[in-house]
Amino acid sequence: MIEGVRRAGDRALIVELGGLDEVMAFHARVTAEPLGQIDQVAAARTVLLTFAGARDAERAAARVREVSLDAVPEGGRRTVELEVVYDGEDLDDVARLAGLSREAVVAAHAGTPWLAAFGGFAPGFCYLTGGDPRLTVPRRSAPRTAVPAGSVALAGEFSAVYPRASPGGWRLIGRTGAALWDLDREPPALLAPGDRVRFRPVREIVRGAEPQARRGPATAAICSSRRSASSWLLSSASESASIQGGSISKLADVFSRK
């Protein structure tokens, strides 16, 4: 359900929702049936809508609670396939935590399609959900100071690919040569919320090979546009400032997943 609507300046709205499923449903709906916004950015519990002018934002504010959270037909959803070498440093730990063999972890990760839920942490970083529940594992107790670009990782119920070298506490199970973020590409990000993602095990990465994607209608989102990087920062900062849950803020919760 839609729990609240807040202004973010005079040209943006932050829509608060009950959970990730509602976020994904709302984001899909306003992407398919816009409220006049020029961009929509999903986060863990909110969707940021940005508008060309203050009047557009005011008109949308009066309509936003009427948005249906019923499922949108999936006819235009893209499927992106990423080749992965499953040789990550934490693969044995994941197998132990999940009670599986290394081979079973790989089969579970590659055998279930994932869904890009929302972006965050860094341009091109998408939180993927909907995978095999046996792969729900905690983050590392001590984050690494440097995680290589292209690392395929697990944390909680999510999987993700690090788009660039950075610190991180997710458990590394493999690597891909796909460029998750490329400013010379339009759009720069490989994945957008709503995309379906499949991982394909390979013995070695073929450099320069483009990931396979079956494309439907374009999706405007944090992971797929230059302007959305700044929109995501506004969404996350506002979310942290106003939503406190238990002992940590929502932004801290989101960043704890990186």
C-alpha cells in the first residue's frame, strides 16, 4: 500500500510504500502509465518521481494515491544474460552457510531468473531479487576494502554485480566481464529495474563480448539514465532523514547491503 507522499523540493515527490513488492509494482505502474514525471527511481521502500516543473509535481501529488498496485503485464520486460565464472573467494563459505555443495550453489544461482528491483550504492549497481531462497546468506562480518569490478555477489535475499572496484561486504561467488556501467553507452547502465537477469556459468570470460539481452520497451530508471544518478542520491538522502526503523535508518539499512 502507499503509506505516504512527501515533497522533495518543488519538482519531485517521494512515495513511501509498504515493502519491496509494492515498490516494484508502483514503479512498474508509473513507468507504464506516467503521472507526468520525467523520471522514476526505485529504492528499498520508496519511489522518487521527478518532474519538469512545480505545477506538474502538484498535479501528480493529487493523483499519486490513486495509482493501482496491481501487476502490470510483463510483455515488455527485458531478459539480460550474464556470463559468470563461478570462482569467487566466498563460494565455499556460501556453500557451507546454505548447506549445499559448490556445484549446487552455482546451479541454484544460475538456475533461477533474478529480477532487478532497484538501484543504489553506485551507478549501475542493481539489487536483484527473486532468486533461490536457499542462497539467502548474511553479509561478511568484515567488509573488504576493495572488491573487483564485475564481482557477482550475494547478501541477504539479494544478488548483485559490482559495476566498479569499491569496498563491499557482500559474499563473492563469481565474476563477469559485462560492463554494468559505461558512459559511452546509451543508456550507460546495463540493467534497469524490471529487467529479468539470468546468469550463465562459463569456464572463462570472453573479453569484449556483449551480454545477450532480449529487449522490450525502454525503461527509465536509476540504472539506465545519467540524470538518475543524482535522483537516486536525493531519494536515498531523503529516505534516511525521515524514515527510522528500529535501531537504524532506512539508508543505513540499504547501504548495509552493499
